[in-house]
Amino acid sequence: MLETARNTRTDGPRDLVTELLGLWLVLAVFLDGWAHLNLPSLETFFTPWHAALYSGMLATAAWTAVVIFRNRTPGQPLVRAIPPGYRGTVVGLILFATAGGLDLLWHELLGIEVSLDALVSPTHLLLGFSLFLILGTAVRSARAGHSASPGDHPALPPAALFAVVLMTGLGAFFLIYVSAFVRPGPTALFVPTPFGSPGRVQSEMPVVVTLASYLLTTALIIAPFLFTLSAARRPVRGVVTLLVAAAAWLPVAMLGFHTYSIAGAAGATVAAVVADLLLARLPATWLRSRLPAVTGGIAAFLWTGQLVAFAVTDAIRWPVSLWLGAVALSAAAAAGLALLSSWGPAGSGAPAGPARDSAAR
């Protein structure tokens, strides 16, 4: 029993240190991405930006080794000394080392990617997957502690919330080419072109990509929000602002702080702060029975904030049907995600997420 308790409890300070090292890794990833996009003359694997990333990984590996040795009892195999949540971390470290070696070989044989190809390079995607495993350490640790006391429903620990925000930021990195925060969007001139007219596809393509960006960026923000809500009866204070900051400002910085991107990110961030204030006052019943309406409202609020910032700093050049439709589509996507997350078998009386907690009580 004592050994079980030792291996199922969570350690907030330990997990927080792990996630702070994860912040180092995420910032290094964005710094390396900035170099790939802005330095086309980059022709070597051995760069200061790679040094920042791989030194962070070495520090994370060293800290993970310390965690395992501290958790070990005399005579216990090292494998059994790995704390709950850290097995995935060890796998992530091994995968990262493997992917790093493959990435070096890739660059030596095929050269250095300088644009969009750097984001979808197979070795870079494997590095990204390993980073997700590492960044998710505190979430797995918190879930292990929660499963050890199933009758309790504690709020998401700070380290786990930090992990969710970091994973959102990493997701924003790999989806930066479809981010609604780095495009001119509705500030760009759009002239509707009839079907069959020459150049129609070329004129509509930026709008098509931007509409898709709104939907994907909405999912990138709302899905982690729903995950954090599933761990507690009420949203964590400031969670929407943290998620928007990770999804918006890191890509904006990576691409160079353009005027339109700063304005859009600032407008969405202000809207996120207001949304968090409203969520703090929202009746708990709304988070159970009307969660799709809540998430749809959050998405509509965020993109309306962005549009207001565009209108104040520049102008909205899309037709009203187009930009208003983008907001409506995003709200519908957010509501659909909430509906899926709270779906349960008919008559079971135990829907998923926050509604399950209320039903259990």
C-alpha cells in the first residue's frame, strides 16, 4: 500500500519544473522556426537555434533522470521507479534523440528546409510528436493522481494547466500556415468573381485559406478549453486568455510582428480577457446543459474582438456576408466540439465532461 501511494501521488513542484523546461523547449522551437523562415541562407544543422533546442532537451533529460532516481527505493528496478506520467516523458526523450539523429542525416542528404517544407518535414514532425509527449507530463501525472482517488474532483493543477497551454502553443507552431492570427484576413481586399470567370480560383484562394484558418484556430483554442473543463466543475480562471496568448502571440512573434497580426492578436486577447471574466460569473448550470452555447459564444467573441481591432487599426474589406459568416462558422465549430465532448449513450445518465460530475453528485 505504501509503495502504491508513493507511485500514484502527484508532485506539483516536480511537475512544474518539468513544464518550465518544456517552456524552454517551446520557445526554442519557435526560435528555430523563425530562423528557417527568415534566414534562407541557412545551410547547416549546427546553428545557435538548434543549440537552444537540443540543450533544452539535454536539461529535460537530466531532470527526468533526477526525478526517477529520487523516486527509486533501494533494490527497485529503474523502470519501476518511473513516477506516474513520466513513462511517456522517457519515451518522448528517446524519440527526440532518435528524431534528432535522423534530422541531422536528413539535412546532410537533402539540405535545409527554408519555408513551409520545414513544418511538414517527417523528421520535424517526429520531433514535434516527441515534444508533445514531454510537454504532456504534468497532465498524465495529474490524471494518475486523480485516478487514485476517483471520488474526488480537484481542479486542474497549475502544472497541468501550464502543460495544456504549452501543448497548445506547440500545436500553433505546426499549424502556423493555417493560423487565423498571421494572415491579413478580412483586411485584404476581396472582389467576388462569378463562376467561370478567368482568375476566379486565384482571387478566392486567400479567402478559402483564411476561412479554413478560422475553423482550425478555433479548434486549437476550444479543444484544450474543453479538456481543462473536463477536469473540474468550472473553468480555470484565465484559461481562455492563456490559450489565446499561446495560439496567437507565439506565431505572431515567429513571423515578425506585422501590423495586422499584432492588431488581430491584441483584439482577440482583449476579447479573451472579457470572456474569462464572464465565465467566472456564469451559472454552473450553463456549463452542464448549455456548454455548446458557451463555447460557441467564446469563439464568436474572440473573432469579433479581432475584427473590431482590424476595423480600428486598418479596415475590413471583406463583404459583410463573408466576415460575419466566418464568425458564425467558427462559433458553430466550437459548439460542435462541445457537443461531441459532452455526448453520452442515450439513457445512461452519465454524459461526459462536467455533466458527468453533476450527474454523479
